[in-house]
Amino acid sequence: MSFLAQNILLPPHIEYVVINKELVILARSSGISRFIDFPEELELGRDIRQSFPELIGYEAILSEILAVQRQNFQLTRIYRALSKERHVYINLYINNYQSRTNSENCLLIFVEDVTESTNIEQKLVHKNNENSLLLSALKSSEKYINQIVTSMADALIVTDLKGRIKTINKKTEELFGYSPAELLDRSIAKIIADRNFLLSEIQQYLLTQGKVFENMEIACQTKSQEQITVAFSCSMIQTDKETSDNYIYIYIGRDITQDERLEKRQIAQHNVTRIISESANLAEATPKILQDICEYLGWDVGELWMIEEVTNEENETKISLAENLKLDQTQPQNSVMRCVESWVKKTVFIPEFTTFAKQMTCYIGQSLPGRVWANNSPQWINDILNDNNFLRKEIALKEGLHGAFGFPIQNDGQMLGVMAFYSKKAQKLDEDLFKVMATIGSQIGQFIKRKKAEQALRYEQEKTETLLLNILPQPIAERLKQQTSTIADNFEEVTVLFADLVGFTPWSSEVSPIEVVEMLNKIFSEFDRLTEKHQLEKIKTIGDAYMVVGGLPTPRGDSARSIGSMALDIIETIDRFNASYNKDFRIRIGINTGPVVAGVIGTKKFIYDLWGDTVNIASRMESQGVPNKIQVTATTYDRLKDKYLFKQRTPIYIKGKGKMITYMLVGRK
């Protein structure tokens, strides 16, 4: 509590968080993490909207409070499903607060746990109706029932033992849209949309148990075929008739459609936040998001449309369409929308609709995604039957789709894509759903922008990594990234090759520098390919000389054999090169085998290099060799004599070593 004044004490059901004008968390109470799934999202320095996405869309109000243009703001009864077993209801109270450390205007958000009181309130509302029902059972008087029917605040339906409606009140007429004449003496099944609803089982329970059947949430339908959810309590009572059917059933129903919708929308929004936090990229997240929105909000088909760059021909068509429809020309003129993902409920069969979506191109203002794009706002279609701008109208009608809506995916005002949803039923405009979808669209937009930034960062890191691996062997590069000290290793036996172009220096003096570099690049690129082929390590080029080694940084027993094979390939490569480019280049090659020290020195322009007598003698083998020949030491000869052909030279004088016996490698056995 150090961030707040010392004399502020909070009750246990209230927590707090303090944020700055960038909506970044400055301080929080320790217990606030119990209201979210991922505690790490509440770390200091993180955006508060990652933990409380309900604040998305209210940034302007928060700015007004910071500027003291508004005293406070509150969001109440926010539902959060933290797990299958646990849910909470919370209230958010947002006030201006001045930091005691730097006098900065901040926002102080109190988070109140109202789960218990909300649950009790919901139970009490329904309990009042149940008490009335029990009282009517105790009275056991048909006359009394008739008196209370008209005064009920909830829907009341009385049926006989066969389920035929005998009495309804005014609220029932208003709720279902039927007149008394349309319901009386009809089966109660007329208003039930759930075909799995078993009236007989409920009646049997009441007959045998003699108790009130409490809080049955039943899917019902109105006269206009709108689906609603009604929570019914049912009781069986005995009337004052002296007949065999002197029992009746009384159903007291409360319309919980809005409550259920609100709860499901909050769950859907929470699930989208969770899916985004757990997904590595948009391709992984999209099917889950589409499925969650469809299943929780009652839609049958979901699609994701993304903006893509187009050809010049497509762009001309797009501009022409936008001009004809008098649409916003500030949108990018070199882009269209294409469907990149769709999800369909298993019970819905619409193969042509989804197939055509994958093949079509949607221009600005065209069809549902294009209208969302053009207006940069959610769009609603009550019934596709009446929408001539809908491109797949004929297919939709053939496959039984009617209602539709779409909302934009955007970030910082930039349009990124559209999510569109379709229903087998016609749908009335739902402004509240638009608000929820605007929040979800903003969340997805932030996710896409963040993943693009991460992808760009990975690309730059990969470029840096590739550049580093072009300079240093991979094991050495990994060590260099983890330590700053000098890297030096002893190797008991490696084989070193030097190759030098004979006559290249005089030729280079007669041509331009660009031609010199281009020619060297062509030759040494072929040598690089041979290095990869024989799994050797290129060390460096020095002017027109090339140095390669086998047996490091990972020791290997066949380093001499691999170097010998590469040397023979180099001779063949130069011959082919001369034939292709009409040149007369020749090459001297020297090879030696022995111990070396290898490592990286210095702090700038790193290079992996070798030191030791073995390197010096290999260099002498090249410099005192014969053009288009491969000269090796006796040590290398001993390693290769079983598989290669050699000619012994007359002993030659080597500076610092005196006379040495050397050999010319002439081919493979």
C-alpha cells in the first residue's frame, strides 16, 4: 500500500491499481491478481488493457478524468469466467489521483468483488416468484390463482395435465407476442424452441416429488421466431374441482435473454483475450476466435478477411467501384480484401458459400467485408435476401443463410481486416453487440500489429545471425554471444590449405577495380561451394589467396582426406572457369597437417584465425609450389598415401626449416 496515502485502508473485497496517462501500471495491490487468468500481465510497466480489456474503447473518458474534466467513471457487474469452476463479478471505479512521488496526475482504479452480492440478488429475484408460487400452492384455490395472474411481474402460464395452456397473464402476451386466443388451449410446446425439452419428465417429477421445479433455463421462441431464454419455475397444485383432473401446472418465467447475452459476450471477450495471449500468430488464433464468437454469441459461420496488395488491373477495378459508390478514397488504393480463414458450425452445411469466399476478391464498398472497410465501422444485414450488394446472395439463399454482420479489425486507426459472421436466421440489429465487437476488433488489431513487429524483429535477428555465421563458425559464434573474454583453443591435428591465383595480379592491373572484384567473387564463390561440400571451415581470403582448414572448430579424423579432395576439385574448377571465361588463370596449392591454436581476438571486426608452425609451413607449401600443382608435407602425405596418388619432389629449402621432403598430390587411387 506504499503508493497510496498511509491512512487509506481497503476492505478485503476491494483491490486497487494505479496507472499513468499512457495507461501503464505504476502500482497495484497484491491481491488484484485473483481477478485475472495470467498474473504476469499485471506486472509494473505493462498496459492495463492487457489485464482489463473492458477498458478498451473508454480511453477518451480516462483522458477526461486525468485532465480533471470529469470526476470519475465506473463499470459495474463485469462477468469473468476464470475457470470452469470459478467465476467472479467485479465493479471498476476510476478516479483521478496525484502521485506523491512526482506530483503526476494518475488514475486510481478500485476493483470491487461483487460476486457474492450479485449471486444473492439474482437468487432473491427468482425466490420472490417462487414464494408466490408456494403461497398459491398452499392456498390450493383456483380462484386465488386467477386473482394473482394479472398482477404478476413475470410471465405466468397455467396448463392442465396434458400441457394445454389454460391461463396466461399480460406479461406472457408481451413476452411472446401472442394474443390469449392464439395460446389458450394450445400446447405449451408452441412457445418452446428447444426440441429436447421433455415436458413429460418435468410433470412426472412434480407428480412424484411434489416439489417446485426451480430455475429451468429453457430456449423459447416468440411469434416473430425470435429466440429468447426464459428461466421457469414450475409447480403442480390441486384445484378445488372435484374431478379426476383437478391438478394444474403453474409456470412462472423470467426473461433472462439479456442477462444471458451479456454474460456470453463477456465470456467471448475474455476468451478472445486468452486465445490471443496463448497463440504464436494470427493463423493459430483465428480459427479459435471465430469458433468462440460463433458458439457463444449464436452465429453459424465466421470469416476473417485481410487486406492485401493487388495488381494494377485489380487496383483500377477497385478505384472505379469506389468512385461509383462514392466511397472514402483515403483508404489504400493498392489493396483488396481476401478471405483467409473461415469456421462453420458442424450442423451447418454450406460448401459453396465457403468455397466461393476463398476464391473471391472483395473491393472497398463491395459486399459485407467491403462495406465495413469503406465505412471503417461495423455493418449489419438483417436478411441477405434484401441486400443486392451482397456478392454471394444467391449462394447464401440456396444454402439457407440470412442474418449477417461484420466489424473492422484495426489498430491506431489503420484498417487491417474484417471479421464477418452469418446466421441461418434473420437477425435484428444489435447495437450492444457492435460495442463488444469493437473491443474485440481492437484487441485483434493490437495482436496483429504486435506480431508483425515481432516478426520484423525476428527477421532482423536472423539477418544478424546469418551475417555472424558468415564471419564465424557456428560453435564459435554461440560462444562469442555468451562470453566477452578471448576465445582460444588448441587442436592436436588439423589440415590447412592455402590456394593462390598465379598471374592474377598482373591481369588485375589491366582492368577496372570492379572487374577485379567481380572475377574474384566468381572464383571464390565456387571455392565456398566446395568448402560446404566437403564440410570444411573457410578461414579467410587475403587478396587473391584462399585459406581453408579441416578438423576445427569440431575435431574430425578425416580432415586431411577432405582437404585433399577439395584441393583436387579446386584444380578442376579453375580449368572449367578458364574454359568458360576464356582466361588463363593458374593456381598454386599448399597443404600441411599438424597442431594449431585457433580463436578470436580483438574487439572489432572479428575473425576466426589460426596460428602456429603448421599454418606457416602450409603457407610455404603454397608459395614455393608449382602452378596448377598441389604440394603437401610428409605429414599430410602419411595421412593420404593409402587413397591418393603422389609424386615425391627433390628436397626443397623452406625458410626457417631447412631442407624438407615434400610431395605433389596428383589424384585419387
